[in-house]
Amino acid sequence: MMQCKNDRERMLCDISKVSFAVVDLTLYLDTHSCDSQAQDYFNHYVRLLNQMKREYAMKYGPLNLSTADGYSSEWKWANMPLPWEGVC
């Protein structure tokens, strides 16, 4: 299991886990579209993922363009170090 060193890394780990669940549910729903319980889970985790990404963007900058909305009127986030550059 991955050890999270700080709050930023913990948030990225949590976002990754929920993203995996959303992708997995998407694949399941591709073949089981009438499963209303799976649709409810999917909707729940998509909302949770969006909220987690918004919270991350407010603290550390956007992860992608969809979370850049309202972050800053300047493009400072484009100059921030990327996760694979050892910031976490």
C-alpha cells in the first residue's frame, strides 16, 4: 500500500482511488446499463470525485482544465511543478 507523505499526496491518492472506482463502474455499466444500484454508485462517486478535485484545486492548483475554472485570473498554475517532478 502506498504511503502518503503529506496532505497533497494524500489528496492525490484519494482522487486516484475514486477515479479508479468511477472508471470501473463505467465499464460495468457499459454492459449492465439497467443496474440501478450501480448507476446510483456511479452518480455518487462522480459527485465525490468532482468535489475532491475542486478541493484539491483550491489548495494546490487545478489538476486539469475542468478544475481550473475560478482558480485564478492569472495562469500561474501553468508554471507550477507537476506531481512527477517530486513536489509531492
